[in-house]
Amino acid sequence: MKKEMTSADVAALVLELSSGENSIIDAKIGKIYQPAPEELRINIFVYDKGRDNFIIEAGKRAHLSEHIRPSPKIPQAFPMLLRKHIMGGRITYVKQYDFDRIIEIGLVRGGIDTILVAELFSPGNIVLLDSERKIILPMKPVTFKGRRIRSGEVYQYPEAQISPVDAEEQDIREAFALSDSDVVRTIASRFNLGGVLAEEVCARSGINKAEVAKDIGSDGIKAIISALKDMFSPLLSGTLNPCLVKKEVKGELQAFDVLPFELDIYRDYEKEFFPTFNAALDAFFGKMSAESVQEQVTAVKKEKVDIYARRLQKQQDAIKKFGKDSDKQTQIAEKVYAYYVEIEEVVGILKQARANGYSWADIKSILKKAKDTVPASKWISNIDSAAGNIVLDLEGTNATIDLRLTIPQNAQSYYDKAKKLNKKRDGALKAIEDTKLAMQKRERKYPIDGRSTQRNTGMSVSGGSCPRMVSL
């Protein structure tokens, strides 16, 4: 999938925008927006045609577009400052610099000339210059080796490559002699063409693209020059044939390249032709950008829906847990009352042992040794002397008894815990209703599958008997 325009694409676009019926010369500049970090949208009014939108995505593309990203709610600094300098001005020229991926747009407002430079090579930039080519404002202030793109600096072009349109035999010979790579990579890099057009040059010239560049002789170089002239003849004559090139992906035809003229290497591919290259660019890059935005919006919507679904699931799980824990606390309270007499007797025995001078360590030791002979020891699971608690196993239900409280007070403490858990469950039920309401509001705009909830109906309480305890 093509990701950015080539130098040939830039040449074709500039050809259309600077002359003929698709020209934007003398168009008036309207408002300017920055809908994405690298993207600038300039509203223009073209005489006898009406309003349009010129899109520049630094490092990638530039064209008039019908596919518009939403404007940001809060305007960024760069477009607002551009408005101060060029809004209300008019376009005086559109040109390409040295067959590079650089577009210059001349502007005039109130007799003051400025130049908007769009760098479509990676990493890309958009820069406003004054009439002396000093930088007024860059989209991204950066410093490269030998280049400073900052306010007040004189704008410097990147290192020039050999123009494939004007290349002579000596230019190609020198480029090949200095290359350590094969033919196709040398053409792609040294002539600023990119991989696809370099492949096309090799195909038209009959040169083996994998052959070492240094090994190409005079006949090969002449064949390459002839192929370059043949390939770029539509640009030089102005007879473009813009198209999208398509291939089958998962059973569907999808565009993977956009061209100002046909290429031999795509001879057997499906194509969709357009009246202008600008329209083809918009159908490819503009549509791709719009689909990307829609995918992001859909992802955000799905994320929001997922957030509600996750929240609902957590709330449902919480209700089940609150219900289960409440039932457990109630069950313990009921067991405490069911074994009221037995518990009271065990507590009395322990208190009597303490009154007789036994330490808690002594009591624990006695209970441990009398595991098989003293029935009480079988039901005391643990003694926490520091907390003043004992844990009794009441036929499978562990009940922590505070020795400082009465038996009813111990049972009530469990009932109180159950009440608190029930209040939390009621709060979770209310929260579920709020979540469902939010999901319903979301579904009105973005329908999703409904979800059902079930309440925990509680646990049954079983009774039973326990052998009576004997004294230590």
C-alpha cells in the first residue's frame, strides 16, 4: 500500500494546480485548521468554482479533498498564527522544487508576499517563509545536519538529488560509478524516484534491476535515459492518465497505488481511471484518511461500550459476592444462636481456667494433648489470646467468638455485618441500573448486543447438633 506521494506525483499535481481548468492560482485563502498533528487544511475560494479544501499532510500528501477530518474543538497555535499571516490572501503560484517532494505556494496579502512550503518527504514539515525566504513559522521547529527549520532562519532546501527529468548520460554514469548497490536501488535513491518508479525504469529499459550499478555500460545507461524520457513524457506533454491500481485482497478489489500515468509493471492489474490526478489522489489518500478516522472513532465507541460491559460485569460479580458474604454472615449468626448453650459452656470453661491461673499457653497445650480425650478440644479450632477470640467449628461453620461479649452480642455482630453487606449490594444494584441506562443511551446511537443480569438468590441455612462439652 502506497504511503506517500512520489516526486512524479508532486510534479503531476503541481501541473494541474498551476494551470488549466483545475488551477487554484488566484484562489483566496480562508480559514486554516490542523485536524491532525501532521495535517493542515486550508479553506480556499476558487474564482468561478467555489469553495474547496486544500490538504497538506507533512511527509505524505497534498491535494484538494472532499474527505475532511473533523475540525479540532480547540484551535492549535500553528494554524492560528498562519491565519494572521495569510488568511484573506491570494495564491500567486504553485510550483515544485527541483523535481523533489517539495511544493511551494506563493501568497500575497496586502502587498506582502509569503511562501508556504510543504515538505512531503519524511519526516515532513510545513513552513511559512517571507519574501526573503526567512522562516516566519514552521509547523515543527527542527534541526538537522546542515538544516535549521526555525523562525528567523533562512530556509534551506535538503541536499539535492539528480533530477530524473533532466538527467544526462554523464549524471547517470557518475551516480552509478559511486554506487555500492544494484541498479534499482541506485535509481530509486539517487534520482529521487522511489521503488516503484525505479522498477518501471528497469522494466522499460530492459536492464536487470539486480545488476550491480557499477557494472552498467554505456548501452545500459542510454537505455535507462530513454526509459526515463519515455516514462515522464506524459508529465512533459501534460497528457496525464490518472488511475488507481487495484488487486484482490480477501476476495475484494482494493486500491494499493495511485498514479498520474500508467506503468508497464502494472499492466495486468485492475485500474480505476479519473479525470484529474487530484481526484485520484483524493480517492486514494483522502478516502484512506477518512477511513482511518472512522476506524479510530469506531475503536473509541467500542472501547466505551467495552468499558460499560466491563463495569456491568464487575457490578454483577460484586452483587453475587455481597449476597454470598451476607448469607454467610447470617448463617454464622444463626449457628451461634443454635449452639448458644454449647458455646456459653465452652466460654465458661475457658474463663474458669483463666481464673484458676492457667495461662493461654497452658490452655492451648492442654487442649492439644487432650485432642482425643477432651471433647471440647475438637471444636475449638483456634485461640487468639491477643485479640481475645476463639474460633469454634460448629459442624463445618467457623464462628469467631469474642470472649469479651455475650453470646447474643456475638451473634448480633454477624447480623450487623450481613446488614452492611446488604447495603453494599443495594448500592451495587443501583449502580447497575445507572450502567444499564448509560448503555441504553449508547445503544440508541451505536447498537450493541444486550446483556442480561441475574441476582444471587442466597444460600440455605442448615442446622444440626453438637456433642456437649465437658470441663477441663
